[in-house]
Amino acid sequence: MIESVIFYFFGAVLVVAAVGVITARNPVHSAMFLVLSFVTSAFLWMLLEAEFLAIVLVLVYVGAVMVLFLFVIMMLDVDLERLKGGFTRYAPLGFAMVAVVVAMLGALVWSRTAEMSAIEAPPRAEAGYSNTEALGAVLYTDYVYPFELAAVILLVAIVAAITLTIRRRPGLKVQDVARQVAVRSRDRVRIVRMEAEKDE
């Protein structure tokens, strides 16, 4: 009973946070809603006894990826008025894509639950079972190449994000390290000789 209450509570929070991601006008608020979605998803993973996936979701996505997203959002000069202006132009296409995704999810849920009278929780694992060990055995044997490919894609994404943040902006003051290192001591200070002045 208590597990059902926890599931429906975090499920409702997850749905609200997901709606907030796509409806928030401020990109930073949208990213924070996404963080809330990840945290509530981690709680749902914990209910399914997938502790490793829950911890990875919090540490990797909330602790690393979302920090990178927020860094890029705050470093890029996002023109909010321009984003708002293009909403009405792409609204029909967006609604059409939402309808397609909802139809696909509905068909999937209907096909999976057609033979079930009620949605039941999966059976509990044995006392000595470790899902982390089972996941590692599968990940580093059968799926080692897709795992390495995902790592390379994440590395490329990080490099691309850094490249976007260090682009040249008009009026931006930057340091010329080579010029600073090559400076000479006599070029740092200029001594001006002036005649002494007296008050009359």
C-alpha cells in the first residue's frame, strides 16, 4: 500500500516537472525542472530495486550533465524574445509531434497491458542478488562497444559545449598570454622627468 502511494506521488511530481520543462519560458527554469524530473525518476528506479541506475541518474545527469547544461545556458546569450516570437510559427508542427508520440505511447501501453487485468509490481529479487553486478557483467561483455560509443559521444558533446562558450564576442576583453610572457621589465614602467614646480 505504501509503495503504491509513493509511486503515484513521485509519478505525479515527475509529470508536473516534465510539463514544466517544455512550458517554462526561462531556459534556466526549464533546466531546473529537468533536474527535478531526474530526481523523481531516481526515486521510481529505487522502487524497482534498481539502485545502481538511480544513483547513476542522480550523479551523472543531475551532478554533471545538468551542471554543464546550466553552464552553457548561462554563458550563451539566449535571446528570449526571439524564442517567444518563433513559438506560434512552429506550434502546429509541435502539436502534431506531440499527438504522434502520445499515440505511439498509447499503443505500446495498450499492447503490453491488454492481457493484464491490473498492473502489478515486479517480483522481488532474492536476498543475495546484486543488480549492479548483473548490469556490469552484461555491460562489459555483450554491450562493450555501444558503451564505448556512448562515452565518445558524450566526450564530443562536452567539447562542443566548451567550444560554444569560448566563441569570440564583440567587446569581450581577453588576455594575450604570449604578449604577457614576452614583456620586458623596462617596458612595464615609464619614468617621466619633470621640472619641480613651486606655488607662487
